[in-house]
Amino acid sequence: MRPTAGRPLPGTRATRPTAGRGATTAPGATTDRATTAPGATTDRATTAPGAATGRATTDRATSTRGTTSTRGTTTTRGTTTVRSRTDARTTVEHDARTPDRTTARTLARTSTAGVPTRRGRTDRDAPARPAAPGRRHSVLMVLTLTVLVVFAARLVYVQGLIGSAVAAEALEKRMGTAHLVAPRGEITDADGVALATSVERYVVWVDQTKVAAWKRTSGGKVLEEGPADAAAILGPLLGMDPAELGAALVGDKRYVEIRRGVLPDVWRAIREERITGVEADREDERVYPAGTVGGNVVGFVDRDGRGQAGLERSLDEVLTGVDGTYRYERGAGGQEIPGGVREETPAQPGTDVRTTILRDLQWKAQEAIDQQVATTGSDSGSLVAMDVTTGEILALVDSGSVDPNDPGATAADRRGSRAISDVFEPGSTAKVITMAAALETGVTDPLQPWEVPYQYTTANGQTFKDSHEHPGLRLTTTGILAESSNTGTVMIGQNIPQQVRHDYLAKFGFGTRTGLELEGESAGILHPADAWDGRTKYAVLFGQGVSVNAVQATQVFATIANGGVRMPAHLIKGYTLPDGTVQPATTPGEGVRVVSEETANTVMTMLESVVTSEGGTGADAAIPGYRVAGKTGTAQAWGADGQVGITASFIGVAPADDPRIAIAVIMHNPRTSEWGGTVAAPVFSEVGGFALQLLKVPPTGAPAALFPTTYE
């Protein structure tokens, strides 16, 4: 019977083999470079002293009842060859000097210390190895993958889901905004000559915190730095004392205004210095090229560009444009990034306003009225020139007119137009209304004779006098008007019903604002007819007991000159829109007929006698080469302090044969004379002659055919 490898024959006992070269095995034993004890696995086993040693490898040997089974073993006729790797966990090293087989077996079973290495060294002699390196690598791999997954998910979320929102938010943080100032509309005269315009200016300001950190270097050396050096540079450019300027640059404020109204070339020079913290905002500065000429009409603005008087105030919404914005992508230093995002909302300029004022006529009238105020010692004076056919105001003048470039130099109560705000009793100039009403109602005619006394007492006991004492005069209705007789006017007017007197005053514009495009116009005073007392109902016939402004008084004569049709007075000719389109002002309409054309023409002829007749009061109003019609006026004026003054006036029309212009000259409280024919008529003559030449009105052709003023 063939022996089984690793198992003794029945009835036999296995003897301990000696491994090694030249070793002798017992009959029937199986060897392969090693002898394994039952149930033990050995590698590089050590034999007893003097015995030869050999290498033996066992793999997962299993001992069952003394039998050793080895995976990977090849058996050839009683010889077993073992080919396997040593499992370090089951390999033990035997001490050949250990005689006790039991001890060796015990060591093989229990000891993991002293596991031999491939080169015969035990793990006690080998360097320490990290425990379970595969597990650590797996943990690191999992962590790495987790981080990558998180980053990838975040990347997908940011770029794929909220990418546009994040980009927009980042861009918004980089955007800077600049304010684009809308230019204020111009105010021009009737010919388009600027009376008020806007120019480019800058407000220079500093961020004190940035100026403190500013420095200028070259080649590693600091040349200039800080507020003191910045002030030394900026002072000469701004025309400021460097020491004073330097004090304004020191501190921790983020905005300190240094100078307003800086010219563009000055700001460019400052900007080239590249001083950190020095900035500027553009503003449009309002300038008035004509100065005081038209200043009372044009008005002025405050430092923020808001209208404070005149047309600047009344038309503020029209003149004011809509500001724009400029947004740009900026770098870390606040500078604009070339090629970056730019967004601009253009500013919309204000609307230009073209007035009816003729600048040259306004200048001449201003000069003449100022001179006459000085000559006569008057408190003030006003002049109004009106186109009789259109109601356009060609000149609106107040003495001592404000200069809009420096309004603070003029007293506050003199910065507006007193020609529309101040009212006065018109005096004898209102006799024109009485004569027109008397002719229109058939009470009289221009040739009716009258015995005119110096003093006249009415039916209710009211006594009236003429301006100077005289014997009884034989005057026609025309003569009463020409010599400005109060008693003669009362004698005629008392025949006009009381309510009719009131109605004609109202028709000619008394008690109603003219509608001029200026704030502060007074409507004057015209009480109801039933409120007139026993004296007032007669006094209104010669211009007392009622009050008007200078424009209302001028409008009466313009109505007569226009064939009896009252045209609304206005200052605005039209508007020039931002796109260049010219839009005419609202058509004032056909006007309101007050009296018939026949009556108006008759009154015009009667008024010529005031200037040309021997006894006329307005001889000084004559204009060489032209026929003139007009009326003088003198009335008491009550001051705010209760003092009684005088208002002297002359209002006339030229040419009388083909009326073009009506001019009123009002002198308040003159000292040299109280008569309008003396202090006011000469100004009419001077300004009227200039106006007719300016308007290119040809001289009068045929002489006047006047009504007689007296009778035999």
C-alpha cells in the first residue's frame, strides 16, 4: 500500500525530520526542505544544533489528526514539494536549540513575535510599518472625491444656475455713476439775442482722507505729499491763498467744497496734477450777458439753479431740463475701465424761451429812465413799450434794475418788476376812458362846446378844481382833453350812468391782471360801482379812486390805437424745444373789442391835440418827423408811511396816423416838477424816436387834421 504524504502508516510513528541539505529522513517520511509538526506551519525552520537547515514554505496548512494538508502541493511517489508564500501571521521561527518538541509546537501556535522576514530577519529587527495602509488610502480617496464632488456641485450651481445673477451683482459693485446736468433753457430777446444763458462750470471738492494719503514720487523719492503740498499746487490754480486752502484740506471729512464756478480749463489743469482726493462736479452756471438790461424781467436763479424772480421763476418748469446719468465700470482706484461697460441716460436740456423784448430798446429805455430819475430826484421810474397790434411787450423797464449776475447788490424789494407789482392812481391819463365812453354812448362829440370854470360843484355838493386857477374857458370836448381840465371832464362824465362808467373802466382792463407771464402782477383796484361814495363816482372820471399798474395803463392807449380792440399783453413770443423745433406761444386770440373803431379813431385824433395844440400839456413828447398822440397825468400817491407823493406820467402812441407802439413813462414822486408833461414827456420823446427807428417805421407822410380845441 502506497504511503500518503504527510501521514504515517498505521501502526507507525512519525519521527522528527531533520531539514537541510544532507538530512536523512525516516523510511516512509515526506520532506521538502522542512519538517512540519502536526498542525504547525513553518518557514525557514531552525533545526537542532549541527543539523543542516533549509527553506520550506507552507500555505494555509491544516492539521487534522496529525495530517498536514498544503494547498499548492505536488506529490510524486512519496515526495511532497511545497510551493507557496509565507503567511506572516502563521509563520514562526524555531530555535534549533529547543529540544522540546512541545515547546516548539506551542511557539508555532501562539507566537506572532519573531516572524521571520524573507531575508531571515524577524519583524523585531525590521523598521516599523504603518498599520493597514490600504484603509488609510481608501479614506483619503473618499475624502478627496467628496471635496471634488462638493466643488463640482458648487461650480455647477454658480455657473449654471445662478451664474447670471452673480455676474450681475459683481458688475453692479464695479459700476460708478456720474451725474449729467441738464442745461437750463436760454432766455432770449425777440431776435434770439441771449438775455440769460448757461455756461459749463465746476464745483471743486476734496476727500480729506484721500488727500492726507496722497504722495508723488519719482525714482523712489517722495517729491510732494499731504495737504500742505496739495494746497501749494492748487492755490495758484484756484486763485486762493495756499495757507487758507491747506486748512480746508486737513481732516477726515469725505466731502468738503472748495470752490464753485471753476472754469473748464482751470479744472483740466487741476485734474492733470493727479492729486488723489481732489474731485469736481459739473454744474451749469447761469450768466446774464446784458447785465441790468432786462434784469427786472429776466430775473435770476439761486445757487442750485432754481428761479427766484422774473421769468426765471415764473417759467422755471419750462426752463429746467431733466438731468441724466452716466454709469461706467470702474477699477480698484475708481477710474473708468477702458472698454468696460458704459450706460448713459442723456440729459434733456430745458426749453429755450424767446421773449418779445427788444434788447436794444430795453437798453435805451433803461438808460433814459435811470437818467431822468437822477435828474428829477424821483424815487423811481418805470417805462413800458407795447406793440399796439399784438400786445407784445417790447420793453419793460424799472429804474435801478437788478443785475442778475449779482442780485445781492440790489435791495430785495427792487429785484422784481415794479411796473407790474406797484399800482398808482393813473390821474389824467384815465380821461381817455371817459372820453371814449362819452363818445361811444353819444353823451358828447369832439366838437361840442363847453364853458369850463376853474371850480365846479356837482349836484351832490362835491367840488372839483383844475390843476391851476384860470377864468372860464371856452373849450370843445377835444379842448377839455387837450388841456386836461378836471372840471370839464366832470361836466361831461356826469352824464354817463354810474354803472356804465365802471363798465368801461373794466373793459379797458382796470381791476384785472393783464395775464403777463410774470409773477407778482397786481390787478390794481376797481371797486364795484355801488361801493363808490358820493365823491369817488366823479373822481374816477379823471383817474382818481382807482389804481392800476404801468402795463394796465399802457394797455388803455394800445387799445385806442388798435381801433378799439384790447389785445392781451404778453412777454413770450415762442419756445425753442431741445430738438430745435420752434413752437410759437399760445395765440393770444383776436382780442376784445372795447369801443368801436370810429370812436377809437376819433379819440386818437383828439389825443394828437394834447401834443400839438397851443394849450396842449404834452408838447415835450413830440417826436420829429412823426405824429404823436398821448396824454399827460398827475395824481396824488399815498406812500406806505402815510406820506402823500406825486405820480407824474405821459402815455402816448406813435405814429398817430399808423400806430405801431404805445409807450408809458411813469415817474414816482419827482422833486423838480409834479407835471407829467415836464418830467415824463421828454423820456417818451427820446425813447419813442429810438423805437421807431429800430422798428424801421417810416416818417409820417400827411400832416394831422385836428379838431379845434376852442371856440368863439
